[in-house]
Amino acid sequence: MSLPNYKSDSPAFWREQEMLLLQQIMSLVGKSLSPDVVLRETLHLMSELLGLNRGRVVLLDETGDTCRIRYAYGLTPEEIERGKYKVGEGVTGHVLRHGQLVIVQDIDLDDLFLARAVPRDRLPPGPVSFIALPIRIEGRNIGVLACHRIRTRNRTLSSDVSILRILATLSGQLLQLEAMMKARTRALEEQNEILMHALEHESAKYGIIGTSPALLRAISELERVSDASASVLLLGESGTGKELFARALHLSSQRSDKPFVKVNCAAIPDTLFESELFGYDRGAFTGATHAREGLFEQASSGTIFLDEIGELPLSMQGKLLRTLQEGTITRLGGKREIRVDVRLVAATNRSLEIDVANGQFRQDLYYRLNVIPIRLPSLAERKGDIRALALHFLSRANQANQRNVNLAPDALARLEAHPWPGNIRELSNFIERVVLLAEKPILHAADLRHFLPEAEPAHAAEPSRAASLPVVPASAAVRQYMANDSHSAEELRHALQAAGGNKSRAAQLLGMTARQFSYRWQKVHG
């Protein structure tokens, strides 16, 4: 487009044109931050008001190696389509690579100018200049603002460059805002997808209660890898429901109709590990009068869940690694290799990286187990699920014990405010204790004080800390022990009576170990 025949061509006139252009652009920005709207109109105003014709905004594509015209004014669709450049190619590619302004005084005399988008015969006769400036976001060159400049005007080149610098900066800011909004939109869409996924697939079908984003994210990760054959390592604090997640992984896989075998590595004596996991042949040891399948054979075609994998003795870690690598086991006392098809799910509340560094866990086995790590959120990260979990445990405990205890809204709010260092297991034990020991049908927050000693929430409910450590912080464990140690003689008697005189069961109802219960019982009864 040629410049209109202005009555005045003075510097004051051009300043007026510049102010009008900026006012028009700012007015447009006030209505819309969309680059599609603002940049197209900016290129239009550059041509109409300043005679900077055939403006275009060229942006990097997703590969980062090529750029192409994204917005233009005064170019045909065919010319826009031809406007593709490799980084470093031509004037546009040169500006994109080096991030420097380039001014071509006469496009007919510059070998760097390719004339790729607009053929020369479509431009006015006589000298035509070309100006290209980098568009930057956070120090990176992401595009180029360029235009043709007809030199038969009484307007300085420096004035054109100054206004183009402003427009290039504005373009970068608009594109950065667009990128930020797209990233935020993607995050929201991902969260909504997780929520919808949970609703559509009814996450409760696995027996997992809750709809917090942290929980649904873990379930989504679990279901995405359910049909893979690689090992899964469940990480998280004690009491976060690792067995429940392991079962969910099994149920959502194609092995769901096959065996699910749980192994608590912390409960097996070191001397019995090999025979428990791999079985034994007749005569393998005194008393082995017949052959016996191990847990791996029992789980063949299904899933084996090795809980507390960090407790596996070093002597067994090499044998487990061999089984995972070769898919075979050899029974204790046997010579024949037996092929097993097992999906392994392991879990730990320990830092296996630290155990590896300390020589307590084989590095090669750790890498084999850690193919698909899934971190289970602590209850501190699932505050929104506490109410649903409490009501679920309440219903279960009432039914199991033929009681009818209910929690008032303020009592549920009090539970939500508690740090729960023992996570879901602690909450479950607490609710069962409340149901057994409650002396009235409806409990309020004040009534829970008798069962739930005040804790220091500053340490326990720290999400960032929970996210970084796979074990319960020591201070939380100490507080839990102190809370257990604070049960009154009356509570101990009530629990013992409810447990039919069984001290181990009474200890469980109070969230204590049998040793803690015996110690406290002796302390209060002299």
C-alpha cells in the first residue's frame, strides 16, 4: 500500500501519527489481550498511519528450528504461506538467531534479503527498505517484527526504528501473556481431566476414598500404567494406603482376575525369606517332607506386592533382582528353574536412595524397582478428604461394633484441622477408638478433646515437607508416641473392656503398640 498524500509532512505531523497509533493500540489492548486481535490491527495501523507496509510477525514453530509468518497485513495468503525461514536464513532468520536489529537500506542491493514472501514486482519501483527487529520473551528470541519502508517520505529512519522497537516490545509482552494463559489453561484442563476421570471411573471402586487433586493425580498415574509390565514403586509416608493402591493397580490391570499376593517384608524372619518367596523342594531342610510353592509361584500370571521392600535382607536382594530380570525362580533345595509371569508392585516409606548410599540396598535392584515410581500423598496433602474418610471409617466402625456414634459438623472440622502424622491409618484407628469409647450418640469438637490431645500443627501438616520426605518426620513420630503415652487410666480400662481383656487388641484400639499399652498400664496401676 502506498502512503496517502498528506498535506503536512513535518516532524510534528509524524509525532501526531505516532501518538494516534499508540492510542489506538492501547485502546484495543484494553478490550482484548489476544495477539490475534491486537497484532493484526497493529500491523494495519503501521501501514495506514506511518507507511510501514506489508508488516508481519514471524514466530518460531514448535521445533525451534524454523519460523513462519503468523500475523500479517498487506500480504496475500500465498505470500504468507511462502514466509517460512530456517533460523539463520535470510534477514528474518538472521535477526531471530542473533537478536539484533537489521535495516536493509535497499532490498535490491542486499544479498541477505531473499524476497521470498513478496515478489519484487509487487513492490513499488524505486528504493525499498526492509526493517526487522527481534521479539523477545524472558531473554529469548521467539520471533521477528518486520516491514517494508518506502523511502519517498519526509520521515527519519530513526523515528521508524523507535516506534518499531516499542511495537516489538509490546508484541513480546502480548505473546508472553498468551503463553502464560495457555499454560494455566492446560494446567486447569489437566486438573479437570483428572477430576472427570475420577468421577467417570468411580475411584471409590478401588476402595479409595477421596477426591482431592493430590489423590486423584496418584490414581490417574496408577491407571495410566496399569497395563504395563514394568515394576511399580509406591512411595510415601507410613499409613498412606499403599496396599490399597497396590490392589487398585492390580484391579485396573489385565491381570485383575488373577492372584494378588501381598508380602510384608518386615514380618518375615531373615532365615525364612527365600523359602517364603521362592518355595522349597522336598528334603531342602529338616522337616521338608514335601515340596511347597513360594509366593512368587502363587502369584504367577497375577501381581505380587512386596510391602516394606526396604526391609528385604541384602542376601535376598540379589536373588530378587535375578527373578525380575530373568522371570524365573529356583526353589530352595531345588535345581530346576521355574518360569513365573508376575507383575511386581513394591512399596516403602523409607528413602531407598539413602539406603543405597549407605550400602543397605542394592543400587541395581533400586533402579529395577524404580521404573515407575508413584508417590502417594500424605493426609496433610489431602485435607479435603479427611471429612469423607472420617465418615467412611465411622460407618464401618459403627457397623462392626453395633454402635450408633455420630460426629457433629464442628467435630469434623476439628478433625480436618488436626495434622494426623500417622496419616490414614491413624485416622482410622482414632475413629474406631471414638466409636468404642464414646458415651453419647453425637460428639462435638469439645468431646474429641478427650480422645485427640492437642498437637503442634506447625510441624506436622507441612505439605512441602510431606512432599519431599517419604517417611514420617521424627518430630511427628515423637509427638505420636507422647500422645499415646497420655491416655488416662479410664481410657485404658474402657479399651481393655471393649477388647474383651485382650491387651493387644486394646492397644490397637488406642492407636498404641502392645508394648506401649503394657508400659502405660503398669505406670497407671503401679
